[in-house]
Amino acid sequence: MPNQLESRVKALEEWRNKQMIVQALSENNMKHMDERFDRVENAIKGITDNIKEITESKNKVGSRVLWIVGTAVISAFVMFVINGGLSIAPS
């Protein structure tokens, strides 16, 4: 009986050691997965930041173009009025 008990304890210890190794490998893999996800997250954040910068710069350029076009239209109308374009022709 003691011999049988001893072999069972050895088998249990071997199983426990294997489980500890599996757990350590699993934790190591999870650490690497976390690092990969962090890299992907940072890359996505960089891309979204670049997109925001591009859209903001386009909005600024678009706003400037709109102001220039609007000013040109108003200036053309004022020149039209100054040159007598709104005068009523005598009948």
C-alpha cells in the first residue's frame, strides 16, 4: 500500500509540474498577445489622429476657399452696381 501511495503522489506531482508549465506558457502567450494588441491599438490611434488632422486641414482650406469665393462674388456685385448695372433705363 505505501508503494502504491508513493507512485500516486509521484504521478500527482508530475501532473502538477506539467500544469504549472502549461500555465506559465499560457501566461507568457497572453503577455505577447497583450503587447500585440497594444501595438495594433497604437497603430489605429495613429491612423485616426492622421485622419483627424487631414479633415481639419481640409476644413480650414475649404473655409478659406469659401471666404475667397464669397468675397469675389460680393466684390463682383459691388462692381456691377458701381458701373451702373442696377440703373433703370429711361423710357
